[in-house]
Amino acid sequence: MKTFTYDELLDNLEGFHPYDSGRCDSGIRNDILKSQIIEYLDSLTEEDHRILLYRIVRKLYLAEEALIWLGRCFRYYKLA
């Protein structure tokens, strides 16, 4: 089984997304690599899977700039 570093995994997942979303002109189409990633993800323990998902979500959707902005909004609107 092929293993992936976090950065390799994230780069590949980000590359697959456009193609898998229906954009034929961009993204990665590599069925062998995709099956290797699926096999790797299936081999993770529940805890490792949870940690990986946390890291991906944190990087893609909760960037440091977004967290700083959100904190400012909370303080400005007295939400916290």
C-alpha cells in the first residue's frame, strides 16, 4: 500500500476536486492514484482519520486570516 504525507494527500485531493466536480478542462484524472488514496484513507484508524479531516478543514476553510477576521467580527458585534 502506498502511503502519503499530509501535503501530498492535500495536493492530490485539491487536484481531484475540480475534475470530480464536473470540470473536464481542469483538475486531475488519475484513477490509479485515486484508488491508492482511497486505500490509504481506508487504512487509517478512526482517530487518524479524524485528525486528518481536522487538518484539512482547518487549512482549507479556517485559514488564519479567516479566524482573525471572525474574531474581529465577534468582538465588533459583541457575539463572544
